[in-house]
Amino acid sequence: MTVSPDPKTDADLRQHADSHCLSLHCHQTERSQLADHARRCARTTTTLTGAAVDDLDLDGFEAVPEVAGITDTWCRGTDSLIAIYRGEAEAMHAPQCRTATIYAGLNDWGLRGLDT
């Protein structure tokens, strides 16, 4: 698997696996910072894998645009953040590798940081 810049924009990476290409959002710093913040502020953290990721009920959640990617998604609810990672699983044709982390029990600071 190789990673090379997308000719269309510096904000994207192209990940090549076999003959398939997935465009990856390149805001890794923002995703890492959000995950660290959520992990420190959450009362509970739950990780789901495989088919359980598809069973997540995201009604009432909104996308977090600052870290929204084509293969990774973050959603914000009333007291939780959910990070959904599908990119590597899709690239490797391994749906069992899909992962979602639920950061629950967040207050306004935990949900929005300085935006509150």
C-alpha cells in the first residue's frame, strides 16, 4: 500500500490498494486532537468493530465538518462524539476491520471545546 499526494488538492491523500483508490481526508492533526480531547473528557469510551459499526444509530447526530473525511467520519450528539473509521477496511476489503469509537458523557466543553 502506498500513499501519495492527490493531484487535485493538497488536503487529500490517495491511498492505493490493489487496483482500488480511496481518497482520504488529510486533516490528521485535527482528528488526532479531537480524539485526544474526547478521550480525556468522556465519562465512557466504547469501541465497536465489524458489523456492529453498521448497526450504530446516528439519528440526532450531526457531522463534525472540521474532521469530516470521505473514509472517516465524526458525528456529534447531545452528549457524545462518535468516530467511525472505514478507510483501511475498505482498502483491504476487510469489513471486519471497520471501527467506531463512542466517546460518551461529554459536557459542552467536551463536545465543542472553545466553540462553546
